[in-house]
Amino acid sequence: MAMLHPVDIASSELARLAAVQHGALSRGQARALGVTDEVITSNVTTCRWQRPFPGIYVTFTGPLPYTTRVWAALLYASRGNRAGEGAMVSHETAAYLQGLRESPPTQVHLTVAGRRRVRAQPGVAIHRSAVTSGRRHPVRVPPQTRVEDTVLDLIDQATHVDTVVALLSGACQRRLTTAARLSAAAARRRRFRWRRLCEEVLTDVAEGVQSALERRYYRDVERAHGLPRAERNRPEDSSGRRNYRDVRYRKFRTLVELDGSAAHPPEQRGADQARDNDVVEAEEAAPLRYGWIPIAATPCRVAGQVARVLQQRGWEDQPRPCGPGCGLR
């Protein structure tokens, strides 16, 4: 193949490859397409290209979009291997690309296989895993972990129970995966932090619990105090709109709505007020509404209030204390 001059790059196979990789190229890829080191150096010295990492180039000037940074870091960490074999996008970066988080992380997170040596670079976080086989998503580009493994990787580094719950329920609520797939992925891991909690949470998710706050209500209020079993997050038609109620005791005409920053994805929060107003209009009964503080700090008091409302509307049983120090009464 004839040597390409800088002015010829835009019409080459190299440009088509760069378009797929959001402007990022490796020296090896350029050489494979017939571009010499002299041409590469000329493009860099004349500021047609940038070099974010050793041996990695970006075919335009100016700030790098996050996706270009991702490709550049991935190509750098995969040198000597095909992307996805030598390295793949993971953790917070994979979560952003897959819709598990709204904004990109400050760093590009990659997982490399085994004991591969990858020299640290600014803005790149390298995670190492002895087992990468089967964790790569079969079709997504850039090469990245499967949604289930992205969630489990983030859970492995979580430090709080509510973070674990929010990750599991959020992934299922956004319909990016299912409780069954997450359970199967967790079972394939020999070492996995929070394993028992994940098993419990995924069982709750299968019951319809979709957030950390809902799980706390289900576990600490309803189940712990023997309240009747409610319907959860079932679709209902109201005023021509399809709504999802948090907790409905249908037989006793009682609704409980749970408000919290992790209770619903941000795109759903704006509809909550209109939805609840529909309930007042249609049923002449406002829902009971609780946030994080009463559910987390005084679940026994919440259980007592919900029980009294249920009894006023036909529940003939009694709530039970959750333990010796229960504040139910």
C-alpha cells in the first residue's frame, strides 16, 4: 500500500476506522493500514492529530468527548491484544454507557485480564480480574462488560447496604436486566461481596420491590409487623394514563407512596404529584406518603399508622411487635 500523506488521511480506510472508534486510533492500527511512522509524526506535529496516551492518537483537535476518551483508553490498555480480550470497559464507565447512571464518571474505568501489565495513565482507572471469560457483552461497542457484571462489579466496591439495593433495583426497574439474570451472574462468581444481601434483595425485586426505600418499607414496616401483603408497582390506568403505584392494599382501599432520591429514576419523579392527585380525585382518599427519615428511623411508628388506617377500612387483624423494643404502640 502506498504511503499516505496527511492530506490524504480523510479519504482513507483509516478515517472509516476512526469514525467507528470516535476518532481514536492505535499506532498498530494505523501501521496495518499502511500509514508510516513518519506520517503519524507529521499529523501530530502539525496538530492534525492528538496523542492522549503513548501509541494512541485522536484524529481531530480540541477537547475529547467522553466516548473518544473511552476508546483511546481502551486501545491503550489493549495494545498487543484485540479490544475486549486485552481490556474492556467496566464499572462506572460501563454503567454510564449502559444507562445505569446519568452522567459520565471523571475517569475511564477498564478491566484487564489476569496479570497483564498496563502502565497507569491520567484519567484511567484499571481494574484487574482473574476471570473475564463470559463477562464481555456479546454485541455492545466499545467492548464492555455485560449489564449484569457491570452491576455486580459496582456492588463489589459498595460500602453501604442502600447502594447495593439501589443498584440491583435500579437496573431491573430500567429494564436493563432481570432479577433472574443478576442471580445467575452472581452465582458464577466464586468470590462476591454482599452475596447474601443480593440474594435477599433479588427475591424482593421479584416480588415487585423496585427501590431501596421500598425494600425498607417491605422488610421493616410491612413484613416485620405482620401487615397484610400489598400489591407493588403494578400498572393501573388512571385518567387515560398508565401509572405504577408503590404499595396498594387494594382490599382496604389504601395506598402508600414512598418518596426518596433512590425511590424512582429521575425521569419518573416529575409525574408523582400528578399521579397522586389522580388518586385523590378518583378515590377521595389521599395516599399515605413516607420518605427516608420515617421509614429508616421510625419504621414501627409508620407500621402503627398504616395499621390504623387499614383497620378503619376493614382490616380485622392486629399488627404484631417486631421485637422487644418495638415502638408499634
